Amino acid sequence: MPELVYPPVITAAKTMFRALDLRLDVQGSDHVPRTGGAVLASNHVSYLDFIFCGYGAHESRRLVRFMAKDSVFRHRISGPLMRGMKHIPVNRAAGAGSYAAAVGALRRGEVVGVFPEATISRSLTVKDLKNGAARMAQEAGVPLLPVALWGTQRLWTKGRPRTLTRRHTPITILVGEPMDPAAYPDGNAMTADLRTRLSALVDRAQREYPDQPAGPDDAWWQPAHLGGSAPTPEQAAELDRSDRRSRSTS
């Protein structure tokens, strides 16, 4: 089937990058295989992360099919785009179908994008990971690549106003070395190693990032362990629990 939707969306995204003069630093994009299936497993700090994670595969000329919550596919604007780009809807109450669709895509030679933290990390550190990304890589027999994103939270993240017109923002995209699923006894072991690798890449991206907060009021986008005012992992976990309680009673 011809790709009628994805290429124009990529062109629009690149136009946005140029208009905002985003300072993109992409490293390790050569790790993305030019043919065959692969899983990209990214950290999650922004609502825009799928755009930048997908851009990490641009040099290899691959289109990434992202797994995203099914409500995005029902939206009157985003729904047609998501379906047209052949992304994979995830119903968290019935995830087996989404998982099977992702494995099927990998076996057909697609690149599938996953955010194994499941939700945006308020602490801006790597949370505990779900094991679905590793399990699908093992079942399909394809490599799993960790991807670290940094700077995207300055454009739009949870609990902060959108600043989509912010200019000159540095954005870091680090694609790690492929993980061979055959080297791990099970999905849990592979997930544990993925978290170690992903945390190391995120730490590197944070420490090499060219900008620093302009002052105390601008420290929200830095993690607490680097002197920022983002919640600690423990505080972030409590905020997430509070969100879940609010949703369950609403």
C-alpha cells in the first residue's frame, strides 16, 4: 500500500523544525536497520516525543509505527492522521490485540515505536518499564533499540503549559546500540537491561545538553538530581497515583 499520509506529515514536521530553528542533535541513527523489523523503545518526557523518536529513524529512511492509546485514534483531527500513518492503537483494558498487531507489524518488517514507561515521566528520569517492548522483540525475533530524548519537555509536557512556538530549543535524540533478543532468557531480563541502557543514554543526554535553566523559575525542566525543580521520582509516583485515583472516581 502506498504511503499517502506519513510523508506529508514528516515534511510538515521538518518545516516546523526549521521555522522554530530547533537545534536538533541526532546521534546513533545509523543503528536503526535499513530493512527488517525493529523496536524503538524511548523514554517519555513530552507529548511530542513520538515526533522526535520517529525522526531518529529518518536517516535510515524508516517509517516508525507507534503504539498509542486508542483515544487518540478516535479524535476527529488526530484519528485520521494516526490511522493514515498506520500507527497501532492500544486499549489498555484489552491489550492482547494491540500486542498481536505490533508483533505482526514487526514480522512484516516494520519498525514499531514504544514508550515502555507507559506515561510521561514527571521526574524526567526513567521510570520502571513495562516488559511489552522486550517481549514483542523476542517473539518477532527483531532487535530492540533504546532511544533517549531530551529537551522535548521544554515544548510540551505534563503539568506545564504548551510552548509550541518556542524557538531555538536544543533537542537531543540518542539512538542506542541494538539489543539482540536471543541474548536474553526472557522478557523480564531484557527489560531490566533496557532500563539500564536507557537510563545511561538519558543521563548522557542530560549532562551533555547545551542549555541550563535561566534561573529558579526556569528550573522545572531539569531533574531534581541535577539541581532542577522537577519532582523527585518518589514525588512523581505519588502524583501519578493521585491522577489514577481522580480518574477512577470521576
